[in-house]
Amino acid sequence: MEMFASVLPFVVLFGVFWFFLIRPQQRQQKAHKEMLGNLKAGDQIITIGGIKGKIIKIKEDSIRLRVSANVDIDMVKSSIGRLDPVAKEEIDEKKEANDNKEE
């Protein structure tokens, strides 16, 4: 019984770490991997280093990113941090405006 009582705090501590640190990190990694798998040409992204650009071409493990007029850079796909939320909002607003014009 004494052995169980001495191991119990470590088990509880591991459970707390799992619930508050390890599990959310695994979810975040899974979401990032899914986002990388769903990328397509034309998506606006932000790299881990903070470079904003538009995806021009996608290969297996690399992408071609247009950062300015006639300026393209090749990057490793895993260096993509996230989709650009500002660019996505602008595209959604343009679609809504076009839908309203057609009606």
C-alpha cells in the first residue's frame, strides 16, 4: 500500500501534464498537418518566418510562393505557418459583393 501511495503523485502529475500540455500540442500538430495537406494553388499564406504570399505551384514537399510581382521563392512545405486570415476575409467580401451585384 505504501508503494501505491508513493507512486500516486507521479501518476497524477503525469495525468495533469498529459491533459494540459501534451494533448493540446498533439491536436495543434494534427490540425497543422491537415492544413498543409489541404493547400492548393491560389491560397494566401503566411510562413513561419512571417513572409506573406500566394501559392503558385505545389509539389510533394515544396511550394512556389509569389511574394511580389515577378518575385517567386521556392520553400519547403513544412515552413508554412498558417493561411492568411486577412486575405481570406477580403476574398469572402469580394464574393459577397459579386453575389449582391448579380441579384
